[in-house]
Amino acid sequence: MRPLMHPSADEISVEGILHALSDPDRVAIYASIVSAGCSQTCSSFLTLRDREIPKSTLSQHFKVLREAGLIRGERKGVEVQNTSRCAEVEERFPGLLGAILKAHAIQSDRAAKQKRKAARSSGN
Amino acid sequence: MRPLMHPSADEISVEGILHALSDPDRVAIYASIVSAGCSQTCSSFLTLRDREIPKSTLSQHFKVLREAGLIRGERKGVEVQNTSRCAEVEERFPGLLGAILKAHAIQSDRAAKQKRKAARSSGN
């Protein structure tokens, strides 16, 4: 089985982080791993933001997050346990992750409000 | 001549901003427009970070920045004058642009230090 590749803390780049977190599904996965505070497997995310995600797509998302240095994956039997590397990233780029997660939260809140407003309008 | 497309403030998305600013050259262009505080044309950037950039590549970079809602372009004769939309983005996603620009600055400083260190080592 191929070993999982992780960049060292020094190799973590802004470009890699921004690319990894520019996808809403990847941000949702990452935010969940950060907030869980414990390791999570890929299959915890088969339903994400009320949609089913194919396992191959999920694996690809995890690979991008891992190669950007945002998470660390560890093989346990047939599964990969994932934990956040936010302390390392925070030390390298203070404030960056918080700002990105906050911006995504603002955007999701706004979208949810608009959805509720549209639902109320169509119900009238 | 085709009109330049700009998203409205409401249409500016985190994904678009992160994608636009995940390229080091685009960040350098954007940081320069922000810090200039006045409009700049595409040709101000034909030399960027000590490298020559083809005009077609520059135009593409400006298009991505414009479509992400980061800059506003206005045709003046044969040139396009570009200004930052940072006030609008800041209102929508407080702290995001500052954190990204700061992270890129940290990374550039670190790279410059390593380059100087390598130059000193090879000179010994």
C-alpha cells in the first residue's frame, strides 16, 4: 500500500491552502475535522451538506487537503483516520485559517437565509 | 468592444476570491493595485517579481481578479484602468483579504531570507 504523502510544516504554502479551501465541499469537510477535535474517517462524510458524495470524490478531496498540509491521514486497517494540522498552519500563517472558515460561514449563513426567505415567499 | 463583466457585491464568493488569490502572480498584482490606491493599467505589470510576463497571461490574470470581484476595470481608450474593490469585499467578508495578503507576505519574506542565506553560503 502506498504511503500517504504529507508536506513538512515548512513546505505548506498559501497557494496550496487557498486552492484546497476554494471548494465548498472541501471546506465543509475541513471545518468538520477541525471542530470534531478527534480523527474522522473518509466515510463519515458520505453525506455532506445534504448531498450524497461518491467515495472516489471524497478520497480526492481528502488527498487535496492532505497535500496542502491541512490534515494528517493515518492508515488504520482499511480506513484512513484524519486529523487537522491547524496548529502547524496557524504557526506558519497566523489568522489565515480562521479568516477563511469565517468567510465560508458568513456565506453559508447568507445562503441559508435567502433559501428560507424564498421558501416563505413561495408559501404565501 | 465587449463590456467588462463584474459580479455585483452580493455575487462575490469566498471560492472565487480564494481561487483568484491562490496564484502568486495574481496576488502580487492585486496587492500592488490595493497599495497603489489609484488605478493601474495592465501594462504596469509587464515585469512582475523580477520576471517578464506575457501580455496575454497578464490579461488572463486581470480577468480572473475582475470576475472574482476583487478589482474593477474601466476601459479608457485602448487601455483598461483597474481599481481595487477591497471596501466591498471587506464589508462582505471582514478580515479575509487582510489575512490572505499577510500570509503571502510572510511566505515571500521567508523565501527571500532563504535566498539570501543560500547566496551567503555559496559565497563562503
